[in-house]
Amino acid sequence: MEDLIKRIEKVQVIFLPETHTGKEDHQFQLSVIKLMYDKNMKFVIAMEMFQQSFQKFLDEYVECSITEEEMLEKTEYKKRWGYDPALYRDIWRFAKERGIRLVAINLPTELLQRIRKEGLERVKDPLLPEPVVDMTEEERRSLTKIFESHPKVQERVFFDVQKAWDNGMALALARTLERYPDHKVVVLVGRGHAESLDRGIPRRLSLLKPGVRMTILERP
């Protein structure tokens, strides 16, 4: 635990990657969040599970203006994310009880639909960095293996959406750091978006915020 605390103290952004249906991953995420709270660290929780256009309702939930059921309904959680809310319930309830901000970092479905239809190179949007950071050869090779298991998806669409996700969420994190300069940012995302600091969201965040200090914590 002491080593974990030292790693967290030295950085601004803490990635806690997950397999979305992995209960053990979510238990580990909550344990790190509780540890940081117990150590009186100031932080916000950035979540891939919510799309940025619904931030207002996460704020209202933490501020106790709406109930959990209303928050899930207003963020269209079941439609836009879909995984069992019980997987994350203890995390957002802890955040609400302690007044910890929840930050939506995923891209809206409507924007992804435009990208699928028009192509990422033709889509300009405030939720995407300009220019969009392209993939490295290592990232492309890794994603090609995943693409081969999705035979019904067009290759251009697959890679465009993956690039959009990593770029869009990295930009959302950069803006979160600017909005909360004296806070750390705990990031809950799928493991494929944060496999290492030189891939996915972390690599793009390092380009958008040069010098940002980050770590990736995996459960034992």
C-alpha cells in the first residue's frame, strides 16, 4: 500500500483500466479511490461510461439534486453504455456521499455516427483535438488483431472510431486537468484504451499536455 500511495502522490493522472464486466477490476478501482480519499487527496473521477453531453446530470447527481435512478435515465446510461449499473454503483455512490466530482469523458454517440458515415478526416468537432493524433505502427498492429475478430465492420470505420475514442477522451482529460488544476484525475476506462503510457489515451494526453505526470495501476 505504501508503494501504491507513493506512485499516486507523484502523478496527476491515475489510469485504472478495466474489463467492463470484470467485478474484480471495479473492486480494485473502488479500493484505490477509497485509499486516495482516506489520504485526503483532492481528485475527480473521469468515467468512460458516460458521454460528455450529459455532464450536467452527473453534477446534479453528486450535488444531490437528482436521484441515482434519474441520473441513469437522464444520461441514457442503459442505451449508451449498457453494462449492468451494479458494476459501477458502489463507485458513483461513494463519490456522491463524499462530494467527489464525476466527469463524463466518452464521445457522444451522435458524433461517432458522423465519423462512421463521413470519415474521421472529414469531421471537425470541439470534442476532438485539432489535429487528431494518428496511430503509431505498434498501435495499428495491436488493433489489427482485434479488427480481425470483427469481420462485419469496415476497416476504415473501425480504425476511425478507435482513433476518435482515444483522441476525444484524451482531450476531455486535458480539459479536466485545466478545470481542476489542484486535483488529481482518476480515470476509469477500458483496458484497450490505456494498455501503456506510450499508447492509447495516455500517449495522446502526453501530447496535448506536455509534462503531465501519469501512471497506470493494475489490480494485483
